[in-house]
Amino acid sequence: MTNPPFPTEAATLLLQGDAGALELACAVPDPALARAGVAVICHPHPLQGGGGSMTNKVVTTLERSLLDLGLATVRFNFRGVGRSEGVHDDGVGETDDLIRIARWAREQRPGDALWLAGFSFGSYVAMRGAEALDPAQMILVAPPAGRWDFARLAAPRCPWLIVQGEADEVVDPAAVYAWAATLQPAPTVVRLPDTGHFFHRRLLELRDAVKAQLADRLPPLRAA
């Protein structure tokens, strides 16, 4: 399977990964807003309910937020999900999937800043991949500190943002705050009150929080 080009409009495609084909959904911003950046977004756990795929509502809300900021975006299904081949690998193979896709995006969009984002288990995978990929910005939504071994992961060497619901019924918010406080550089932490793990009825607040926190950290506009 040859490497496909990065699409010039919203499209799904297949990319060869270590365990077989990987299913991607790419999108590009309004040309008038386009920045020299691309964001790869990781979805939640596929085996624990809650819509663990690239069509998850929190994932698509992140996509919309980043498109509004002018970045191109890549959502994708981890191995064994949707049209992606292979089987679930407890974060190890999923990190390989992320690295494969991010390196493809860099090849296709040379000069673009790479941003990594993840929701829940996807945050864990994004953190695992950060050391190899050295992104320019990290965005973690409800990272499952206390459920996965975040303590062994180094802080990314870039600005990073955590958005955490204060009423999260899956991830302990206190564990997230305690973990984040141990790392340097320290993240920016946004706490959303009365917000559960899946951001039911709070997706607009999530979108606004991401946009507000990152509006002054954007890559330069793309050359016309």
C-alpha cells in the first residue's frame, strides 16, 4: 500500500500500519484561516464502552475546535477498530499507530507544526507517543491518571493543556491534578464544573475552552 497524499478536503483514507491498514479521517480548515499546523487526535478505549472510536463526540468536538483555530486535523481508528486492522494492544501497538500516522502527516505537510490531542485512553497514547514525536502542542482531555500508568511517562517538551471535568465519574479528577502537579513543564489545567467524563451537555464548553486556551499559541498562517 503506497502512502496516500494528505487530502485537500475532508476525506477518509487507509494508511498502512504495523498491524495492517489504519483508517483515517482527515479535514482541512477554511483556507482563509489555515495555519501551518496539523493535529492528530486519539480516541478513547475501544473495549470499555463510551464510543471508543474516531467518531466519538469528544473526539469530533476536538476536531471542530482545532479546525476553527486553523489547523488541519487527523482522526483515526486504533488497530482493531472500524476499518483499522489488527487487535487491541493495551496502548503499546496503539502508540505505534499514532507514530505511524503522525510521521505520515509530517511527510505530507512538511514545515507544519505537529499537535497531538487525545481523550481519555487516547490521552495516554498521545503521552506515550510524545517522546518520539516531539510535538509543538499537546491537548489532553480527561486523561485517565490513576487508571493507566501515567507516572512513568515524562512530561512533553512543549506547552500542554489538560481539560478535566470536575464531576468525572470514570477518571478521578484529584488524581489528574495530583499527577499534573508533579511534572515540568507544568500543563495549563482547565477544570470544567458539573462536567462528567463524556462531556454530556458540555461539549460546547469543551470546544470553547480549547479554543480560548490555544488561540495565542497558533502556528503562523499558511502562505497563500
